[in-house]
Amino acid sequence: MADCVVNFLVENLLQLLSDNVELIKGVDDDFKLLLEEVKRLKAFLDDAAKFQSDSSQWELLVQNIQKTVFKVEDVIDKFLVQAKLHRNKNTMGRFFDVSHLTTVRALAAEIKGIHEKAKKLREDDKASFQPKPVLELPKKGVEPTQGPSLEVDEVVGFDEEANKVITQLFEGPAESLDIVPVVGMPGLGKTTLARKIYNDSKLSYEFFSIIWVYVGQSYKIKDIFLNILKFFTKRIEDHLNDDVDTLANLISDYMSKGGRCLIVLDDVWEATVIDYVKKVFPENKMGHRIMMTTRDGYLATFANPDPHNLKFLNPKESFELLVKIVFGKGSCPDDLVKLGEKIARSCGGVPLAVMVIAGALRGRPNKSDWQRVERNVAGNLFKNSHESYLKFVQMSYDRLPQEVQTCFLYCGVFPRGFDIPSWKLIRMWIAEGLIKSQQTYTLEEIAELHLNDLVKRNLLILMQKRSDGQIKASRLHDMLHEFCRKEVTNKWLFHEICKTPDNVIPSIQEQDTHRRLSVEPSILYDFLSTRPFAEHVRSFYCFSSKQEQIELSPNDIKLFHKAFPFIRVLDVESLKFLFSKDFNQLFHLRYIAISGDFKALPPTFGTFWNLQTLILNTSTSEPTIDVKAEIWNLLQLRHLHTNIPAKLPSPTTTTGKVSCLQTLSMVSPESCKKDVLAKACNLKKLSIRGQMAAFLETRGGISNLEELKCLEHLKLLNDALYMNKLLHLPPVFFILVRTVKKLTLANTKFPWSEADRLGKLESLEVLKLKENAFTGDTWKPEVGGFSQLQVLWIERAELETWEASNLCFPILRHLVLISCDKLNAVPLELADIPNLHEMKLENTSKAVKSAKDILERKTSKNIKFKFSMFPPETESKATQ
């Protein structure tokens, strides 16, 4: 019943008051009164969250609570800045503003009055408030009862569909370009089918290059070409200023040097896209292909008179899909079969409808729950109106815990079709105050649980996994994105700034609905030209999928700094940013993500006492960025990300509180001094790049890693300029980093004979050996090492002979070999590792035969084993 957004606002207000007790000394009584009233209101809302109501009176009351909370928040934020500045001047006496105190007392009375109204409304109309189930986080160490997330290749009824499309791709004209459109209604699974085909290993035998490009409604041809070009070259920045024709010719040149190419265009809306993409293919009679997804039948037949029309699921397939999502590998209980069949049939054969409804049923074995869902599905799904889509998303949304509801809606702040990096989303959730602290979890762990929950419930699409199987990137389906946008408009969570039909930038002065602003890059200049000023704005986002940055004049950027004096979250990586005096006054900033030509982090950053996450991307030609700010005084700072190594200052004092930094990515080796790492002793992720020779000496910086008792992820990246110097892995390395679970090495060129020292790391689960991490032609790991290793990644190694038994990597799950072109064979004994289920070879042609022998041995035992290779073998080679 209690609105999730309002409850989270009150929670944040309570936290704001509690965290700043020291700053409000001198006016304790007034603020204590306010704090007590907020606590009472929070307790009431927590209890009200256990109920649901359609009462219009309650809805109006929720809005009043929200407006009052905003007023309180504004008053406190202003007061805290004044109090902080007063304290920093070291002046004697206590600071207070009489007008502030009067406002505080009035607000306390207002909150008390609202609380009394809410209690009376609930007591007078008990029939309108019905109990509803509330889900909780699983206890640590206890597996959740929900089934596994549906993988793309498990979608029911899509095997036959995929084979048909693959046949069209293979059997089309042998020499000329052919287009295979997949067409169907929203939610029918066009993208899912295309992704399944894209990941099918059979394609690698037919196509030299397979490229995925998301198009969407607001596409730009140049962006499409740059995304295609990224497949062929990593130096994409060299071509940002090229025009469309130049890019097309460049892509065509790359293609002409390789074999047959397939480009997958997802979510195409206009024929112009097809006409332009056709230009990138060389006329070399290779039989190149385009596969595209679209909901427009006219566009599909324009591309090919015989498109592939994606079929609806039949009732049996719909029920099978429902059961897979709800129960995983288990079966549906007998007493739920009839209900389940009715629910599945009511979904009208649309996979997305089945998946979202199944998300509402997962973990709900009670017959009454299924009956309630069955009634809603039958009444609301697919009645030939756009609103029906939103209604069945609402059912899954209503099943989420309040905190997860808010996190889900917040995902709508990203543009449509945007792949959301998990680490960024988690940092933003925390900075916005959406994640509540718990004793048994860190904030990041809670956020990751919420993210996994949303993916498992099919409210977020899993786009990319990390090597350890965790979510790397996700995306909102268009339908779900629209749902989020509609809900946040009603709940005032954030506001998207768009031009009106009259081409006018709307006002942002509404204090209740414009607390968080999302602005499209294309109108950013026009927006700033209105000279906005809004003390109520707490977050500002400007996301872009473009490769190039938006450049504004220094005066325009300074206008931006003045516009939002109490801003907390700032994500404008798409903008070339500049620092200014006004920027230094934004004391409430918790999250900063900026890009620009930064050579140093100025000392004034040390005044951002609320800062939790700093993401700094610099285009400077300097090898490092000098951190001049006293970051060790920023006791809230949890994550520092830079795209080049940062040179960190030593702490001015070794006493006082230790830093709560969890991530340093990345820093220079010389920054890893004992006093620095002792201050950052809570680090979980550390990336070091630069000249590693001195650092790796036992008496050098590496011995200081002993200070990091919580370290889980470590990257040691030697600068390529210093690869000629002989490096050695210290014998005591396994003692210094005994807690590390994921280790990445690059350009270190350690002798393979020293690799066994890594095998002694008892916690090591993921090992990535990239770009000449080790040197030599033979590796014979010792038996009994790498006891916990699950993922092994070897890239660009000179390795020729690799001898290992199944006892060397007893629980290895995933093996990746990239550009190991001298490697003669993968040890056949690895086939006897029970957990080994996936192997990928890329540009490692000599070892292909041995890898296929492992595949054959696995499949002969009926073990599911995923094997992929690139480039694919030609038919003549395959038959030799």
C-alpha cells in the first residue's frame, strides 16, 4: 500500500538526519523533534507496505507526504551546507539561522499532521486495505527458492524457428548479398530469436565475421557504422570525425580482406537503415548476409519479399515455457497444472507475456496466488490496446519488494535500447539512496542481489555475462522501458526533458516532479541556453550511445554548475566537462561521472564530503592523472574509477578513520605505498598499471599488498613500454594476496615455470592471463594446484606445449584461449574434469583438433558441453 518511492524518500530523510548529528549541534531540540516525527511516519509506512489499496484518498495522502518530505529535504540540505562552511572556518560559537529553525518546527508539525491523517484513514476504512506478500532478501549462505534464469537458448518453441532462419542464411544466393528479416509483434521474441541465432556455433562455420548492431528508433547512421567498425579495429577514436561515406568505405575495405560476413540489425524502424548498411559490403561475390528484426511488416517485405514471420507459441509451448521459468528443471505440481495451462493460454502465445507473468509466479507455490494471477491475466492481457501490455507488467512489478520496485523503475532513466553496465547501475542505485543497509550484506551486495532478482524475473534482459557468470550488462525491453517511464511520471521519481511539439524546452521549476532530470544529448545545448536554476534538482543525467563527446563552451558549462547547487548525482560522461569555482561548491555530490581533458584532480575535490563514487575519463596525453585532492578525508568514498593510472597522494595523517574505498581502478605502481594501502585497507578491487619492475620486488610495492585483507579482484598490468625488462613473480605472492578470487595479468612476461605460484592461491576462482602475461614455450602445472579455479583465460601467449591432468584444475568450468597460435594442443586430460562445460578458442588454430577431441569425449558421455571457435574451419580443412 505504501508507495515504494515515498517510503524510500522517508528512509533517505531519516538517514540524512541521522548521519549529520554533529552538524546540527546547537539546534538539537528542533531537529530531534523533526527526527522523531519522521521516525514515526517511517514506522507507519513500513507497516502500511504490507497492505495494498486502491483508495483515492490514500493516493492523495501519499502525494502530500512526498511533497512534505521534499520540503524537509531542501531545508536540511541548505542548513547542512551553511553549518559545514561555518565549521570549516573554525569560528567560535554555535551556528544557527532563526528562519531555518522556524521552518524546521513547522515541518515537524506538518509531518505529524500527515501521520495522524494516514492513521485515521486506515482505521476508518480497513476494508480497503488488504494484506499482500512481501519478499525478502535470502539469508547469506542460503540459496533462494527461485528457479534459474531463463537462458536465451532455452526458449521453448524457438529451436525450429532458429533452424528455419539459419537455413535461410545458409541457402540464399551463393554470391550476392541477401537480407533475412524476422518480423513480429512486440514481445513475440524477435530479439531473443536473433540473439539465439547470433550465438549459434553453426554460424561460425559459414561466416568469417558476425556483427551485432542495435538500431532502435533514434538511430544515427554514423553510430551504426562506428559500431560495425568496432568489430574490425580497437582504435575507434581515430575515426570519430570521419563522415558516413568514409566509414562505409573503411568497413568495406576490412570486409574485403576477410571472408563471408553477417551483420545482425536489431530493432529496425526505417528502410534508410537497410539502404545505408548495404553500402558497407564489398562486391566480392562472397554471399554476405544481413539479418534484421522489425515489428513493421511493410519494412520486412521491402527488405525481402519472403521475410520470416515469427510464429506465436501454441498453448503447449506457452505452458512449457511458464513451467521452465517458474520451476527451473522441476515440474509443475499437479494441483497447479490446470491453472498454469489457463494462465499460459491467456498470454496469447507471446513469449514476453509468458515470461513476465511467470516472473510474478516464481517462488509462489500457493494455489490462491495462481488463481489471483489467472483472473488478472484473463481480464487484462492482450486486448488489442497498448494499455494491456502495461497492465500485465504491473502484475510482475507489484510482486517486487518495495526497494526492488524503486530500483526497477530507476532503470528507465537510461535511454531505450541502452546496455546498462551492472557496476554503474549499482553505484547509481547506492548514490540515490535506493539501497537500504543490512548487517549481513554490504550495499553493493544488496544491490547485486536486486539486479539478479530483476533479471531472474525477466524484468531486465541479460545482455552480457562476466567470465565468472555474473551479470555484466542488462537492458530493459522496450515494453518494460515504457512501463518504467509511465510509472516514474506518476511517482515523480525522475523527469525526462524533451522538447514539446512546439519545439520548446519545458520548465523545470516544478519542485515536486523535477527532482531528477534526464536530458537527451541532442537538446543539452538548448536546455542550458534557458539558463536553468533549480535548487530542488538532486540528480542530472545525460547519457549517450555515441562515440564522440558533446563540446560546449566554457560559459555554457559554468551555467550548468550554477544551475543545481544541491545536486547529488551527476552523470554527464557524454559531455566534455570543465571544472569551475561554482562546481567546487556542490558539496552534496555523491556520484560524479565526467569526461574531459583532465591532467589532474584538483585539491577542491577534497571538499566533496558526501562523495561515494568518482568516475573520471580523461583524454589527456599524459601517462597518469595526478590526484591532488586529499581523498583520504572523503570518508564516504567507495569507488574511484579512472581510465588512466591515477597517482595518489599519501595520507596527511595515519591516525583517524580508515577509508571505506572498495575500488581503485586504476592506479600507478608508485601509488601503492604502505601508508596508502594501510589507509585503503578495505579495498576489494585494485587495478595497477604502469612500470611493474620495481613494484614486483619483494621489498617494493608488492609487499604492501599485505595490508589489503579484503582484496578479491586484482589486476597487474605492466606498461607495454617496459616489457623488455625481465620480471619475476615473487615466491611469497600467494601469501600477500591470499584472499584474491579474480586475478588478471598483462604484459608481465613471467616465466611459465613461475605460474605454479599462482596455483597456491587458495581462493583464486578466475585467472586471466592476457597479452604475454607469461613467456616461454612450455607449461607443466603441478598436480594439486589451482584447487578453486573455475575460469582460465589465456590470451596472446607464446605457449607451444601445455601438459596438464584433470588434477591440475580439478573444478575448472570455463576455458578460453585467444591468439595462442603456437599452441599445439589443449591437454586431452582436461576432458576428465567433471565441471568443464565450456571452451572457447579464438585464433588458436593448431589446438582445434585437440579441442574437438575433448568435445567428442564430453558428448560421448552425454555431457552438455559448449564449444566455440573463431575463425571457423573451411570445409576442405574440416575434412582433412
